Amino acid sequence: MDASAAAAPQARPARSLHRFANPGRFLRLSGAVLPWVGALGLAITVIGLVWGLVYAPADWQQGDAVRIMYIHVPAAWLASAGYVGLAICSVLSLVWRHPLADLAAVEIGPVGAGFTALCLATGSLWGKPMWGAWWVWDARLTSVLVLFFLYMGHIALVRAFDEPERGYRAGAILALIGAVDLPIIKFSVEWWNTLHQPDSITLTGAPTMALTMLWPLFVCAIGYTLLFVTIVLARTRAAVMERRIRGLLMAQASREAA
Amino acid sequence: MTHLPFIAASYALGVLVPLVFGVLALTRMGTARRKLAAIDPRAQRKARAA
């Protein structure tokens, strides 16, 4: 086989990956996508929330408190999914030195922390009427609290260095080490005897929830996911532009000094 | 509706958290875009050409 032909399939993925690392291309693509994703996310979230609050049935055992699920479950899903995004950005940053991955990781951190805090707060608001306690040191709750601290640690660490590259590298290592918490969160309700209920939706089995509750939950999850993506894209766009502003100002200052 | 205060507080948080993040992100993006347009030579060339 021709040597160049053998090398071509290896070169193609690297080119396609770095094609999206170009900040100018990212700004153009995200600028075109952002209004549509944002508007769609907003519309779907409003529909899902109204459906869950007004039209979905109350639970025979929990009463109307089950409606908190339409906020709590999407927030919990996004807390974990956001951290998966953070871990993927960390791999891209550490292995391929993808220039946008560092900026995206920095911008995912606060949003993920916000949604994790939302998950914990709505969990408390659901737990008090159902369990009689705002908080219990249950394996699921504790592992999600650890996730919140991991997000906070990442936010602090990437901003703790004078050289931003060192902060990005330290944050990426922390994010990858912290990813071990994700399977613990997922399987905590199976590995330990928890007060938190087991998963109602699994990939392998049928959902243990009525379809009249499952559909609004699904709509809310899609809507909140699109909003999460919109927020992260908007923050990353701002970060790319701010980096360019810093670069231009530094170039201008060095020209004036010379 | 049973447990109304807990439900109302949850929905308030569920609306406020994405709203605050969204407004802050859009404001930051708008500020960065304006600053960049003011100092970026490429943006200035485009504006002169238009």
C-alpha cells in the first residue's frame, strides 16, 4: 500500500478536530446557531414547565409535590452532563491542546455549578415535605454535593494562576480526576441503601413512571438542555472575543512602548 | 394544590437560575462585541468598506 494513502485516514480526524478550534470559525458557527438554539430552548422549557405544573397529574402518594420533579430531574441531568462536557474539554485540552477547549471548560464550570446548586436546592424542597428533612447524608445527595464542590474547585483553580495556561492545565487535571464521581452518582442508589429513590428511567428497562408524567419530564429535560447549551455557547463566544481584545490591547501597548 | 410553597419555590428557582445566567451571558457577549468592534482593525476595515 502507498505510504501516503495509509497516512491519510490518520490525518483526516486531526484536521477535522482542529477545524473547529479556529476561533473565527467558532464565532461564525456559534453566532448562526445561538439565536435558534436559545429561542427553541426557551419555548420548549416554557411548554414543559406549564405542562408539568398545570396539566400533568399529581402523584397518588406524593400529591402535587411530584411537580418539583420537572425542575429537579433536568437540573440533576445537566449537573452530570455539564461535568461530562468539562471532562471532554479537559481531554481535548491536555491531549490535543485544543485552544477553544480551555475557554469552554472555564465557561462550563459556573453554569454546571449553578445547575448542580439548583438540583440540590430543589431536592431539598422536595425532600422536606416527603422525607421530613431538608437534607440527609444519603449516598446520592452526598455524591451530588461532592460534584458541586468539584465544580467550585475547578472554578477557583483555573483562576488561581497568573499564567492562564497553568490554570487551564490544573483545572483539566482536577476535572478528569473528579469524573470518578459521575459513576458514583449514577450507581449510588444501587450500591447503597439510600433514602433517595432508585432511577425511574433507565436505558435498558421500561420506565417505572406513567407516560403522562414522563412526557412533560422529557420536554423539560430537552428545553433545559438547550438553554444550558445556549448559555455555555454565549459565554464561550464572549470569552473568545475578550481574549482577542486582550491580545489587541497588548499588541497596541507593545507598539507604543517600542 | 398540596405543598404549594415548596412547588412555588422550586419553580421560581427553576426560572431564575437559567434566566440570570442567560442575561449575564448575553450582556457579557454584547459588551465584548462592542469593545472588539471599537479596537479590532479587521472590524474597522469591514465598517469602512460597508
